[in-house]
Amino acid sequence: MALKLADYKTDVHNDWCPGCGDFGIVNALQMALAEMGIERDKATIFSGIGCSGKTSHFINTYGVHTLHGRVLTFAQGGKLANPEMTVVAVGGDGDGLGIGAGHFVAAGRRNVDMTYIIFDNGVYGLTKGQASPTLKLGEQTKSLPSPNTNYDVNPIGLAIASGFTFVARGYSYDVKHLKDLIIKAVKHKGLAFLDVLQPCPTYNDINTRDWYAGVDLAQESIERHSRIYKLEDTQFDPLVHYDDEIEVNEKLSQALIKSLEWGTKIPTGVFYQNELISTYTIRLKDKIPNYLENPPAKQKISEDGFPITDVSKILDSLQV
Amino acid sequence: MGYQIFGKREFYSNIKGEHSYFTVRVSDQKIHSNVNDVTLMASFDAETIFRHFDEVSSDGGIIYDSELENVDTEIVRTLDSTFKERLHKYLESKNKPFTISGVLEIAKEKGVTLYPVSFKKILENLAQEADNPKLRGLIRMYNVIGVSLSLGLIKMPSDSLLNSIDTIFSKKPQIAEINKQAANYSYNYASKLENFEHSLTGTTKQPYTILVQGHYGTSIGKIVAGCRFQSYYPITPASDESNYLESNEILQIQDDRPGSTAVIQTEDEISAIGMMIGAALTGTRSSTSTSGPGFALMTEAIGWAGINEVPIVITLYQRSGPSTGLPTRHGQDDLLFAVNAGAGDFPKIVYASGDIEESFYDTGRCFNYADVFQLPVIHMMDKFLSSSVVTCKRFEPNKITIDRGKLLDKVEGEYKRFAFTDDGISPRSRLGLDNGIFWNTGDESDEYGHISEDPVERIMMMDKRMSKLDLALERIPDEEQAVSFGAHEHTIVSWGSTKGPIIDALSMLKKEGIDIGFIQIKLIHPFPTDYVKSLLKDTKIIIDIEANYSGQLGQIFKQNILKDIDYFILKYTGRGMTSTEIYDSLKKIVENKADKREVLTHGA
């Protein structure tokens, strides 16, 4: 029986603020799962803490709402124990790039085959609007007592530097484009990172929906002028085609330079993709040949309540 | 050779250069501990002599490098000033110079036989005999020379020595050959020395005996119990276990294809426990191994596993705290911390093993407790156990059972992960199982696992989870909760690695006609109040023995049994207890000469 979009929705009451950018992300995620026809019980959404952390409760697949900053650790453990599962991790920018930044970097180095989506809005919404890691230095969103004293993290740049093999940015009000990006990310073989610009209508009065739409710019020039544009509409080619160091370095550099674009023109789409780097599951398979056919979650460990692992060789070697 | 041994490594938190030593006690009977006195000390540097000369008993011997006789304490740069000051004061009081000769004179006056051997000359002679001038400078072989001299002195047949060298250098036959030459030469050299009155010429071999290092119990226990996922961050003294699991990652399975353990080194302990929980949610038996500081980082996630009823096993190899403390030394400082780890009220089990052999079977139990009661289990181990090398009965894998509790293989109909049931335990699905969809959250939740702040549901969920503590006490058999080695008017209560030295001390006392009881408490949380009470019904004087400052088990005991501890025997030098010092303190207690707190100090 083919699954419909409605099958991926739960009836849990959604308590996000009206107009919240998070809605677009959840819709896009549900649409992507439906379009790919991923069985509901073969996917797990792991989430962090904060408004975005509630995402897993709104999606009718396995859902694991974890701890602040730790979503990637839970997600990687689940995926490595049961590599057949589709795993998507989600969380806010404070969750992933503040308290969880260490895990973000380490996850990039592992390249476990899964997707990580950051709901990037520049504020800690659920604790009433403090500055989060992507808010620019000197900016003062409405609940800040004084302008932000920290420089901002560049999520795309950090992902590239950490070894993520798919790095992209979406915009939560362009749901169709975001859905397409999620599908690409999930299908990517390796760790995919998706930075989703997601206006917080309650606490971020700077990077608003109107701001992204370029309403202020339109007042200066005559035409309407969205800040957001798509990399795929330009000549930009994010894909590493050959296992060649020079090409890889060029692709990494152009992605990094692109990630610095902000202000009047904000790129979305895929910044970098490299499927030539081995995934962590393949690295494990190199050590454990039947790891993929017989992963931890599928292994039989007992028969009639007794262990079936044979350690007699180990014990023989200890015999005196 | 047939002997039973108890060996223990001591080392500094440093890669090389600082003082390390190994003590091995040998017997034809089963032994469980070290004693204070050393019968034969094989030294090959000056520091060993300065630090240990006074541990050698009056009928014992010291093998030392005669080239070191004039070395004074100032030359040995690794002697810290605190120790030097103490040693100098002592030497002054004895009117001796601050040299190797000075300390050896004291030993000699006590009756110790000295065996001066020029290690340099041994190498020179060996080089000449073997016509291999390279041997002359191979001071790396001093340890083989020292060991061989000592085995020659105690007349232990040399074949086991030569076999050991072959095993150690099995991949480097040429190096093995050179070492065997040095071993033979030194072994024979010893026969020309003054006769040593102690000898070890062999005894009847006990069948089914194995030689194990400290972490083998939990490592092999995890393999047998079906732990297939272990994530960890390097920390002393816990990482040996993870290393062992990775070295043996491919597993032989009866009548089936090979199995494997995925061992993942993470970026920190927070990630280690996060990954382990993620893996456990897929139905995989999952674990981590850590020590105090790493465990501290895990506490938030332990609470998550508690509220989400995830079975996980944390093997906690304690060392001396607080903070980094004495990072390579022993301590049982983390009992109260383990019992109280995590924010909020949630059920967990804290279980303690007393020796390496026990830890093998206990590892199996811990995984069963985790699965059956669906909660985090903290398995208490420590540095004393991890750095021991002992002989014990061959582990019997079929004495481990595997009980996965209410883990589901298939789901029919509507599924609620946290369904209210009669015994408080809900059938458990796993990530990826057909029709078994569930949600988890660190928030309070409803039966499906969705966030709920309803006050009535909150009470029901708290009651459901917390009731598992009573259930655990009801279902875990008494003999797994605590082990009684007899109860008398004086009875010891203790936990963990103090077991070995206590048993040996008690048999020393028994020979003198003194009976003291001993209750080894294994299930520390939830505390087996009724069972322990019943065991102690005829006891008048309770003695608590622990390797920490504050008598942590004593506090838990008092809180549950509502009885004061009469005497504490405590040690927090970072060095393990010996049976001698426990014997001494117990004897003082029986003779009414003891302080309420007996603080033990033996060991360099």
C-alpha cells in the first residue's frame, strides 16, 4: 500500500508559534519521506532540545527526542547498530553549533550515512530569545538587553571544515525546494548537513520573513528583491567528480567562499558534495567483513536463554 | 608450575620514566590479595631500592645492580622532594648516608640477604661469550636479567621463563633469541650466589586454571553476554576493556556466521553514552566503560536512559578522585556518586563485583538486570581489580544466562512503548521493528512517548518507573544481592575489590581462633535492606571496610539499616589494601584497641 503524506503526520498538538519557520521544515521532511516512500518503521527522526526538538513528535516514524546538544551522538549510535534504518537528526543552531559543536565536528570526521538538519534562526527561542551561535556580532534581537557580543559561527563553513560530505542550505518558506534538498541529503551516501534558514517570528526581529524576502531592499530599488537565491540557478557545481586532491580542494574552497556570502544575496542549495569519501559503515565493514549483513541490532546472541558466543579459543589462550 | 598467583601493577600517570613496579604473590593455595612483606625484591634501578627497601622481610632478599651502590638520592631525579625529605629524615635517624649503600645497610642489619650483581658485567660477559659486541649496550635487557636472576635464586625451573620470552617476542624470533641468551646466563649466574632459603620448584597443577588481567572479566563477560556495541572515550583505567573488545571484535558464534562487536571511540564521554543509548534503542545490548571523570560527563544522559527506560550497562572502573585525583591509582570513591548520578528521581541499579572472576559472571547479570527492568545499570569495578593479574578458575560461559526481558521480536496491533502494566514494565520495541513505532523524549511523556505535562499522568509514570526498584529487590535472588562469608559477633560489611584482602585477612585470624564475619554487598542500589538485616541479626559490632575517605557504603548502610557502623577501616592513599593491614586493624578491633576510623597507609 503506497504511503501518503498524511501517513507521516501524527495527531500530536503542535505548539509552535503561529508563523514559525519550523512548520515549513516539518512539512518538507514529511513530504520528502512520502516522496521517497520510506517505510515509517524503517526511519527514525532524532531531535535535540528546544522548539525544533519537538519535531520528532510530529512525524509518524520512530522518533527520539534526545538531549540538548547531543542529538548527533544518539543518532550515530542508532545508525551504526542498525545501518538499514534511514536516520535524520534535527536540532536548532544553539543545539548543534553551541553546546553540541564538538559532536558536530566529530560527526563530520566519521561520515556516518545519515542526515542532519539545523533549524537556524539566530536565537534560543524556547528560553525566550537569547543570542544563539549564528546571530551576528553587534546585532540586537528584540529580547536581548544589549547587542550580541559574540562573533557568529558559519555553519556551512564549519561543516565543510569538519568533513561533512554533503553540505547544503535551505529556506523554510521555500518548502518545495527544501523537500528536494532533504531528498538529496537522505539519498547522499555519507553524512549530509542541511542548514535551514528559519525565521523565528517571536524573537528574531532582524532576520524576518520580510527581511529574507528583501522587502527592505525593494524599498530602496524599485523591483522586489529576495535575498535568497538558488545555487543551482547559477553555474555553481558543488559535486566532486573525481577522486583527485586538486579537484576536492577546489570544491571545498569554492564552497567555503560561497558560505561567506550574506547580506543582500544569500545562497541556498548544495554547496558541496563528495561521495568518494568512505562512509563510517564502510570503514567498519573493512574491519568486520559481515558487518552490513549482520549488524549489531540483527545479531543473535542466545539460544534458549544461554549465550551462543564461543569464547573457548580466548579461554584456551589464558589456560595455565 | 601449578602455582596460584596474585599480582598487582603500580604506575604513575606518565608515559615512561617514573617509577613503576609489579608485586606478585605466589602460593600453592588460592590467594586473593597482597601482603605487606616482600620476600624477594628484584630491582634494576636505584629508585626501586630507595622506595621499597624497607618492605623486604627479615628472611627475604634484595637483588640489585652493584653498579648503583654509590648512587645518592640527588641523582635519582624522579624521587620527589616530599619522599626524599621523609627518607632523609629516616636515614639520618639511622646514621646512614643518603645512598643505595646506606639503605641497603639498614636492610642487611634487619637480616635481609643482599645479592649484588653487576648488570653491566653480565652484559659484557654475555657479549663476549656470544661473540656479539652489540649486547654490551643493551640495557633494555636489564629487566630480563633481573627477572632471570630472581627465578634462578628461587630455583624455579627455567623452561617457563624461556617459554614466556618466546611468547612475548613471538613475532621477533631474533630478539627472543638474544633475550633467552641473557635469561639463561643470568639464571645460571644466580646459582653461584649465596643460597636463598625460599624456593619455588613447582606444585600440582590445578585443572581449569586461567591467568587473567583485571579487565578480562568484564571484557569477556560482555562478549559472552551478547554486548555488540561499545562506545568509549579513552580514560585510565577503563580503556583497556574497550581496547580488548576491539582487538577481539569478530566473534565466533555456535552454528552461525561470525558475530561482531562495534567498538566506537568517541569524541568525549557524553558522545559515548549518547551513542550507546542510540544503539540500545535498536535492541542491541550496548555498553560503555569509563572512570570517575568520564562518568561525571555521562550523568545527564543516564537520566535520559532512566526516564526512557533504556537498558544500558556502564562499567565504572573507579580510580582515586576528586577531579583528576590520582589518575592511575586505586580508589572506591564513586559509590555515592553512582547511586545518585543524574538529575531527578529515576530508577537505576548499581552493582559491585569483588574480584575478576566474579566480574565475568556479574557482567552477564548486569545485562540481564538492564533488559529485564529496562533501566541503566552501573557496574562498579576499580583500579585495584583492573591492574591485578591473577590465576582463577576458567570462566564458564554457560553459567551466564541471557534474559532479554520484555524485548519484542514482533508487534501486533496498537503499540504503546510506555504502556501501564501490572509489574510496571512495558513490552519494548526497538528502532526499525515492523509496526513497533514509538517515541522517546527526555520530557515526561504519555504511554506513546509523547510529551505530557498532565499532573495525573505524571504521577502514574513516576510510580511506574520507580516501582521497578522494588521489583528488582523482589526478583533478584538473595545470593546475587549479597554474599555472606559468615556472620559473627564482629561482622564486616564491604563491597567491591576489598573482598580479596578481607578473605585472606579473615583466614589469617581464623588460624588464631578469631572468627569475624563478612557480608559482601553486591547490589548497592536498590539496597537489599531486608536481606542484609537478616544476615546481620546476630552481629553486635559492624565493621565497614572501603577504599575511600568517607565510608560511602557505611552511609548507605546506615540510611537503610538504621544502624551505626562501629568501626571503619578506610584507605585513600590510592594504593590497594593488603591482607596484612586489614588483619592488623581487625585484630586491634577485636582487642578493643582500635580507633573508630582505622586509616590504612601501606604501599609506595
